Amino acid sequence: MNHQPLLELMRGRIVESIHYGSIAVVDANGKLLASHGDPQTVAFLRSSAKPFQALPFVERGGVEHYGYTPRELALSCASHESAAIHLDAVTALQKKVGIEEGYLQCGGHLPGDMQMFRQFVVSGETPTANYNNCSGKHTTMLAHAKMRGLPLENYLDISHPIQQDILSTLSEMCGIARDQIELGVDGCSAPNFALPLYNAALGMARLCDPRGLSDARAAACRKITSAMTSHSEMVSGFGEFDCEVMKVGAGRIVTKRGAEGFQIVGILPGALAPDSLGVGIAIKVSDGDLGQRKDDLTESSRVRATVALEILRQLGALSAEQLQSLVKFGPVKTLKNHRDIVTGQSRPAFTLQRHA
């Protein structure tokens, strides 16, 4: 891997820390438009895979079968914060599907939502599966299995038909042979997939611009991107980067974070120019970009949001007004200490290499 600097942190006039990584920017026809570092870097998509994991369910008619609302479809693609709106929605969805929380095999973890996090700290209780930020995805995987009369108890096994459907769909969308996709187990115990950034970006471009795909798949892609952009508060949470950039993008930008410094972003056709194709962006931060919990108990990462925003700025995907409304994410941020004294700044450290 030939990672290059993505973000640098200044203290005074000195660069104190540098985060490295790679970027691929690809259009829906498979052209590499721009890159930084090594666009062939192989990395796990982690939760950035969720829209692709929902795609075969939607393509097979799952939305109509159960009467999923766009809000519930967005939750199926989510890394939610376990706020009350997310917990209420996943519970209602399970009732609609006809399953219970105990069917989920994702395990529980502490919520990202500040209020819910405080409640667990005070009560000392252990979070259950619905508090896992992947509970929407797992509910929909179970819905997919139930719709097809398939076993529920082993729905996470890579040999299960729904997992094989997901693998085949990802292969087709990303233009890579199934046997070239490296497999692993995600934090929520579901299968996960590693592939080159180029191919991940291509898959996102096709999700946003499904021209040339079958009618059923193209319709499914449009349902997913429409649901995510219309109900972005279900995909992550109010104030979080994925939510806010999709709201500001007004239906023209789709984004989904993943663990360990992975992020995908999609730009819908016509957003960059009247006749522009859909574009996919894949980002990998080499050190994993671990999140930090602030004094107010909210969490944030250093790198992904700032880098994604800078890429969108360099591509001309956001207006000056849109960038201003997202200024809390960067691209340049003032750094302060615990006494609110300015100590330096964080700033992007790259210029995209454009490819003819």
C-alpha cells in the first residue's frame, strides 16, 4: 500500500500529527476520475457495505412484501446512534416483520446517543441487541430470510442463501469476481467484505446511477438512495456527518461511514454538471481513525468527515453556502484545549490527482 497524507494537525506552527490513507473517485462507467495514495488499496467496507447488504432484499420485493416505509429502509442501511427514534423504529419494524429482538445475533453495545449513553452509565444495565447500531441491518436480513422461507437461526452463516445473495450482488455492483473479495467477520458478527477502493467506489457510483442495470436492480438502487437521503437521521443521527451532509446535499449526495477509517460517498447523476454521471468515492484512513468521546459524551472521528468534505469541495459537489452549513466538520478546523484556548488547527493535506 502506498498511502499518502490525508490530514495534518498543527500545534502552533508545527505539524504534530499526520493521518495517512488513500482515496478513489470513480464514475458509473468505471472510469477512475481522481485518486490519492493507492486507489487499489484493499480494505474492509465494514458498515459502508450496508446499502449493498440491503440491495438483494429490496430487489426481491421485500419492501413491498412487508410494507417497509422509506424511513424503515433507511434504518436497514444504518449505523444508528440508538436514540429513541432509532429504537422505536427498529422495534416497530420487527413487529411488522413478525420477529423479536431475541432473533438478532449482533450482540449489544453502548449507544452513541448521549442521552441513552447516560442512562446506561447510571443504571449499569447491559445493552441488548436492538441497541447495536447494526440492528436495522440484522432485522432486514432476518426479514429477507423469513420472506423466502429460509432458516433464521443461521442467517449470518456465509453459506446461508441470503449471505450468498449479498456476496453475489456486491460482486456484480463493484465489478469484481466473487472469489477476489476477501471475507471477514464484522463487529456485529455478520460477514464483511474487503476489496480495492476502486471497486468500492464503482459500486457506490452504480448504486447512485444504476443506468445499464436490470430494471429490478435499478429500481432497488433508487429506493435505497432515496430512502437514505430523505431520512438521513435514521442512517446515523442528528448532528453526525452522514446525516448532516445528506440533508445539506438535498438528495444529490449519499454517504455511509464504516469502522476503521472507511467511508463511501456517492454523487448522483447531474450533480456535478448537467450531464454528469453518478460518481462514487471510497476513502480508507490507514490508522483506523478511532473515534473520540467528548466531554458532552458525543463521539466524533478526526479524519473521515473532514476528508470526505474536502473531496466534495475539490470536486465542486457542494456550493459555498452548503460548505458553510457543514463548517463544523471542516475542512479546516480550529483546535482548542479544555480551557477553550486555541492550540492549532487540523487541515486537509492532499490535492486529488485528476486522471484524464
